Amino acid sequence: MNTLTFLRENARWLSAGVLLTFLSSFGQTFFISIFAGEIRAAFDLSHGEWGGIYTLGTTASAALMVWAGGLTDRFRVRGLGAIVLVMLMGACVFMALNPTWWLLPLAIFALRFTGQGMTSHIAAVAMSRWFIVRRGKALSVATLGFAAGEAVLPLLFVSLLLVVDWRLLWVVAGVVAVLGIPVLLLLLRAERTPQSMAQSDQAAGMEARQWTRNQAFRHWLFWFMIPALLGPSAFSTAFFFHQVHFADIKGVAHIEFVAIFPFFTGVSILAMVASGWALDKVGTARLIPFMQLPMVAAFATFALAQGVAGLWLGFFFLGLNTGVNTTLPAAFWAEFYGTRFLGSIKAMAAAVMVLGSAIGPGITGLGIDLGIGLERQYMAVAGYFVLTTVLMGIGIARARPLLPARAA
């Protein structure tokens, strides 16, 4: 089946994935951080206090994801997705109406759990379960919603902030989220796999087994992957979270900074498509050990480069990793641990990544308050990704012989 035929025959299910990943933007850091200056001013918060609040809310989201993510093994996408989008709308409206700083952790929790957590999790699990042979292509297409959100929403909402109150813009975000429900229901009038947990539709993982969440949690490969799961989420989140402060450090206007986002998105789309194609051709095991090398280059560039030109180069490397990171990890869990309990296993992994996104802004915000500049912090981050690359290489080399012949 060529690519055009694949896209045509599966358009409705792939479009549902794109829709969900796009709407998850309202709970993603790159969107929330657009309003960082307004939120800090409205509630009189320092960088460290705002980062701490973000860490608290996101950590609570990660804890709940361990349980709630497993709901994708029990309920259909159209039903669960609609419920989560209603909750996402409520979270956006709550942020708009919140009158006091001590409710901010709850608002952040709601946005992160419904947006970054469940909405994107539902999309990734659906693509990984519905598509086996073409899993890489399906994940690449579905995650175009992330790319569209990153390209369009920051520039649009930063521009609107010049003339519209920030609280009203959160109401607009909530309306957009709830308008996605009828579209989702229309696209998924019939889901691609009517019996989503039928044995015939399940692909086995290592040792030709269907691993449960508890078995995966106790397996040594999971722990080799933990630093790699935490890293991109923690430090990409921190980078976008402190975008206003970082632009100021580099002597660049915020509008100039977000104007680079479409370029970043374009690079990530190309990396997404390329990694999806390569994944279907050679498998996850050969690719995933190298996926964080661009992060080394990105954060070293952000630390050392000056001016707009340096930012463009850093965004190029960050875009490479962002694209690859949207396809390879989702395919990794299906390929190494099977698809029967994929929702529960990926929920555990998603909780780790959400926890990373909680840790990153808190650590870096505290560092700023303590006088450790972002440029110094980002050099340390580059070193961290060297370590994660080494650990992934060791873990995958040991696990690869345990894969079924089709994946190894």
C-alpha cells in the first residue's frame, strides 16, 4: 500500500488523531507559557514561584495519569475523547476566571491532565493500536496536530495579547476545545477496530509476550529508559516555559522569538515524517538509541549562541528531536511490550514524561532565582542528554535479541 492510498483509506481515523493532538495544545507548555508574563504580573509571582506552582500542578497530573491513562484499554476513543475535551474546556474557563494565586496549581493541574496528558495519550494509543504494520506512518500523521498547534497558536495568541485581555483568550481556547467534540464524533462514527481488544489485533512484544503494566514496570529496560523519558519533557518544557525570560536574555523581542516557531514546526514535521517512514522500514530498536543527540546540540547552541541567528540554529536541532520524539517512544512501547495492555503501559510512561514536564520548570525557575542563569543551566542539560543516549544504547542493545523476528 503506497502512502497516498494509506492516507485516503484511513483519512477519518488519522484525522481524529490530528484533531486530538492539536486540541491538546491548550494544555501544553508552549501554549500556557505564552501567558507567563500576564500570570506572574496578575498574581505577583517570581520566576521560582511560578515555576513551583507549575511543578505542583503538573506533578499531580502525572500521578493521576498512571490510573486514568489505563482507561484507553477499556473505552472507545470517541466516548473517552469527548469526555476529556469537555474537561479541557472547563480547565480553560477555570484559568480565565481564577481570582487568586492559590488556585493556580489546580488550574495548571486541570490543563495539564486534560490537555498534555489525556488528550495526547488517547491519540497516541489509538494510532499505536489501530495500526500495526503502518504504525510509524500513522503516528507521524496524527502528531501533525502537535506541529500545527506549535506553528499557529503561539504567534496567533501573542499577537492577540496586544489587543485582547489574556483571560478572555483562555475562554476562546475553551470554546475551540469543545467545538472539537462534534468533529471527533463525526470522524469516529465507526472506529477502525470495532473490537479494539480482540486478540487477533494484538501484536506481541519481547519474548513473544503481551506484557502487563506491572511486568513492564519491573523489567530492567523500563528503568534504562526512564532518564530518556524524563529529559525531553523536562527541558523542552522548561525552555518554552521560560521563553519570555530567555528572549530577554538574548536581546530578542518576544514576538520575534515566537516568529521562529513556524520554522521549528516545519523542521519537526519533516523529522516526524522521516522517522515514521524509517520506523516502518527498520524498526524502533535501530533508531531510538540516537534520538536525543539533537537535544545535545540544541541546548549547547541555546547556551552559547547570541542573537536571532543562534536561536534559529538551536530551534533547528530542537525541531529534529521534537519530530522524532513524537513517533519513536509511542512505537517503542508497542514494539517491545506488545499492544494488549498498551494503554496502561503507555499511561505509566506518559506519567513519567508529565512528571518530567513538572520538574523542568521548577528546577530551572529555582535556578534563576538563585542566580544560575539559563545559559549555564542549558550547558548542563546538554550533558544530561549525552548520558541518556548512553543509557538507551546499553538498554536497547540488551533487549533487542528478545524481540520477535519481525521487530528485531
